[in-house]
Amino acid sequence: MTEQEFAIRLSELGHKMSFVKEQSFRESRSVIDVREALEHLRVKAVTKVRAFLLEQVYKLRKPMANYQVPQNNLLSKYKYVYKSAGQHSN
């Protein structure tokens, strides 16, 4: 999940989902098929991102002197995840 390749693929998935959403008014068989496949991929991606973020939050539960450093690392290092999730949460 931490690799840049995953971020690129996540962004591509978001663009493809947006395109299919724009084309959905045609209700053609190909749009329906692609939409189902993209939805399946979206669920898998969201599951991976959720598991990763929960793992990072659980790390913050350990007794530490300074929580601000790990929090800032999460926000700065993985901002592409938050951005992608916010844009394509519908």
C-alpha cells in the first residue's frame, strides 16, 4: 500500500470510475459490465486502504511521548490516499 505504484493505480481507478459514471446515461451493456468490474476493484482498494490506515492508527495506541510526529507522517506521507478517497467516495 505504501508504494507509489499503488497510488498511481488508485488514481487511474478513480478516473475510470468517473468516466463510467459520466457514460452511465447510455445504459449500454458494456458500461454495465465495466461498472461492475470497477466497483469490485474499488471495494478491494478501499479494503486495502482501510486495513492500512487502521494499522497505522493502532500504532498510535502504543505508549509514546509524542503523538504529533507519527500523525504528521501519516498526513504528509500518505496524502494521496486521503485525496483519492475524498474524491471518489460516492
